[in-house]
Amino acid sequence: MEKKSCMILALDVSDREEALKIAEDVSEFVDAIKVGYPLILATGLGIIRELAEFAPIIADFKVADIPNTNRLICEQVFEAGAEAVIAQGFTGRDSLDACIEVASEYRKDVFVVSEMSHPGGAEFLQPVGEAITRMAAEAGAFGLVAPATRPERVKAIRKIIGEKLTIISPGVGAQGGKASDVIAAGADWVIVGRAIYKAESPREAARKIATEIEVEIKGEN
Ligand code: O7E
């Protein structure tokens, strides 16, 4: 996945036409589009190939099962045309290994959720987030999913993985995170959903966040 705007669109709408229109409108400002249960359950897995015309697709199924089931899920996801899949880390190393094995067969990537951005993410997952991060690095994942609502946690995860893995970070906008803060904390990409797809002009909203990130990155150099 090429790093240009450092932004990923979370396309959680449930209408096919709306999804395709938003993807086309904002494609200039995003490096990838994340699709998950809301859009795929509503429109079918074929939406991945349709959207791939505009940007690489990350399939957010938060895969969290036994190794054999994880393998079967990942095969479907990559056959459907996704460039990457998102897996949960809490199911353990063997389950994650199954996702990474399938991804490498297809020459695709796996992102692992270490901890989540919502308030409940601090309840059970955060205390084991750093252990999950280390496991994901050892297993050879491409990147981690870390919360934009807690830039200090992004910083801590970056410290553990160094420059070896990437970090994608959801929680910007509707959940209160600020794109420039999370990039400054060490995320490679921010993931933005409602702040773009619910905006009056998704294109203008995406442009604004992309500019904020660009200013932050230029300021660092
Ligand atoms: O709040 P929004 O509308 O900007 O959407 C955020 C998206 O990121 C949404 O699809 C949600 O399911 C996802 N997400 C989080 O918000 N928090 C997390 O901790 C993890 C995810 C996620 O996508 O995990 C895999 C990247």
C-alpha cells in the first residue's frame, strides 16, 4: 500500500451506489478504502472488486476464530480482490499465523488489532495490547491497528515495533481523535469514516483532513 495522503477511508455506508459515488469523489485523497460488515453484508462481497477500481481495499472482518476458520475466511477475502485483511490478535499466535500464511500465499497483507478506539476498548483489550503488538511483530504482520482516540497508546505501540511494522489508526473525527496528533504520535495512516462519508461534501471533508496531515508531516521535516 503506497503512502501518499496517509489516510484510509472507512466506507461504512450500506448502499452500493452511495459507496461507489463516495469512493470516486474522495479517491484522490485516500491511499486505501476499508470496507467491513456494514457495506459487505448489505451489498455482497463483489463490492470489493467494484471499489478496487478507486483504491486498494482493506477488508475489515476483524477475523477472530480458530486457525482453520481464519484460513477459510482469508481465502475468501483475497479471492474477492482485497489487498489486506484485518484480524484480531487476542485469539492467539496460531490463529494469526493462519491469516499470515494465507496472505503470503496471495502476496497480500494482514493488519492486527492490538487495542480498540472506543471507551470499552480500555476494559479488556488495552491491558493486553502491548503483548498482542509484540506477537504481531514476531508473527510477521504488515501492521497494527491502534486507537487515534489515544495518541499516547499509538506512541507506545510505535516504540515497541520500531519502524518494522506500519500502524493504521481509527478514531479520527466522529470519535474525537485528531489526524495530525495521531500522525505525530507515529501512525502511518489514519482511518476516517463518518467525518467523511456523512459530510455534506465528502470530497471537501477528505481534502481538509489530507491537508491537515500534509501540514503536520511537512512541519516535522
Ligand atoms: O468513527 P468512524 O466513523 O471514523 O469509523 C471508524 C472506523 O474504524 C469504523 O469502521 C470502525 O469499525 C473502525 N475501527 C474503530 O473505529 N476502532 C477500532 O479500534 C478499530 C476499528 C477498525 O476498523 O479496526 C480495524 C481497522
